[in-house]
Amino acid sequence: MCANVATSGYVNPLAHIQNLRPERIDMGVDYSGHGTIIAIGAGQITSIHNAGWPNGTFIEERLSSGPYAGKDWYYAEDITPTVQPGQNRDRRRSARTDVPRP
């Protein structure tokens, strides 16, 4: 992550992913690996499902602090949520569960 993000109260949500590898780039960046995705910053989970994504998983977190407060951050595709809409997350708390091994 760029230095200004790290110093703005946000953390790398993929910091605990083992064997992290970038895959394709389209509307975002797809990664493969295994481990726990953590919340990028304080916020509230607003959604965990969207039928338009593989396996329907689409975790949306609305950030509540920092320079991106009020903006949405997404985690999607082939992950297993352990959160529910309405739950608050702070940075470094799990926003999901395991990313499957490739």
C-alpha cells in the first residue's frame, strides 16, 4: 500500500494472506492466497451478498473514519464472510474469513 494510506489510519487488508499473488486486473485486482482479510479501517459492513459476483460473495464496508470516511470498500469473489450487515469493524478486525487456496 502507498505510504499515505498507511499513515492515514488505514491498514493493508491483505497483510495476513499467505502465498499472496496478484492475478488478473479488471475493475479491481484479483488476488489468490489463503488467510484472513482484515478491515482496511473503521467502518460498518453494509452488504455480504451480490448475485452478480462469483459465489455471490461481495462484502461492502462503509468507512467511518479517515480521509475516505463515507466511501465504500469492497471485498469480493470466492471468500467466506464471517460478518453480517450492520456489524461495525475497526481496522485489523476480520472483515471475512478464509480466502481459499488456489
